[in-house]
Amino acid sequence: MISLIITTYNYAHYVERAIRSAIEQSVEKNHYEIIIVNDASTDGTERILENYTPYARVFNLEKNTGLAGARNFGIKKAIGQFIVFLDADDYIHGDMLKVQKLFLEQNNKLDAVSVDYHIVDERGTHLQHVDASEHPIACGVMFRKDYLYSIGLYDESFRAREEEDLRLRWLEKYNIHNIAVPLYRYRMHGNNLTKDNEVMDIHKEKLQSKHQL
């Protein structure tokens, strides 16, 4: 069983595309669930999500917790043995879950499976094929849930670079096998958190201090 977790904060403009890509997965419907965590959005996201309650378990948080907190909330609600994250402004290829599930089920030596990704623009035009083993991102990775718990889930004190902190702790104990097929779509737009240089710099220092980099 797979738990696909979509976290969203003020991405009403994009979130439906993400949800549709989750619903349209080729893996058997009884083999995965969709969890949507709305991190106290103020842009009408909650009204949009009402349309998708037949397809997903929707949770509307009353207080904004940040991405790490929202992802941890989703993990704790998940019933699947495998966890995958999808950002609300991104979307995925219809076969992504099926391919990743096959790899993990058929090879117990694999702890997590990532996939390459296409960077896309506002209209979904493919701009670049990126090797996720060289330039990893937080989403599009299928983790074994019990291993996420064993490393303590996300550190909620990080309001940026939380995926880098998680990956460093993960790789101390476990592996991530990358499939060189671009099955994730990473959307570039003006509101990407990674473009907030001040926030990223502050948490870079926090990351370096925590891990003595």
C-alpha cells in the first residue's frame, strides 16, 4: 500500500493539477491512497479541495505548521507501508507509483526509490531533464515508512531546506536508488520557496551547524 501525500499552502492556482495526476495513476486503486494536507491556506484552497474528497483524505489544518510539519502530519495519518510526497505546484507521470512500487517490492535491499524529473514552466512545457541522483529534490521519492519513523521524520524547526536535513539523516542509515526515467514534473514559477534567498541562506547555516558540514 502506498500513501501519496500532497502538502499545500496557498497554491490554489496549481493544486488541482497535482491532484489530478495523483488520481490518474496506473497502479491499482486499492494499492494506494491520496492524502492532502492543507497547511492553513488563505487563498481559497479549502473550497477547491472539497471537490476531491471522494478521491482523497483531506485535512485542513487550522494553524500553519510549515512544510516539515505538514509532511509529518501526513505521514502520521498514512496507512501505507510506502510514502511518496508530491508538492501542490508539481505533478507526476501516470506510471510513477507503479514503477516505484515494483522496484521496492521486488528488491528488499532498496530502502527508497527516486526518479528523474522534468523541470516545467507555468504551462507544463518541459524545459530540462534532470538527473535526480545528481540534483535531488524532496518529492517523487518513495520511502519505506517505518524507516522514516526510525530517523525521526522531518525536523519541524526547519522552515526551508527540510528535505536536505531529512536526506542527510536518511543516508546515514539507508540508501536511495534512483531510476533514470523522468516521471516527476517540477514546476518553476515566481513563488517557489527556493527563490527566497534570505530564508534559504538562514537555513543553510542551520543545516551546516546541525550536521557539522
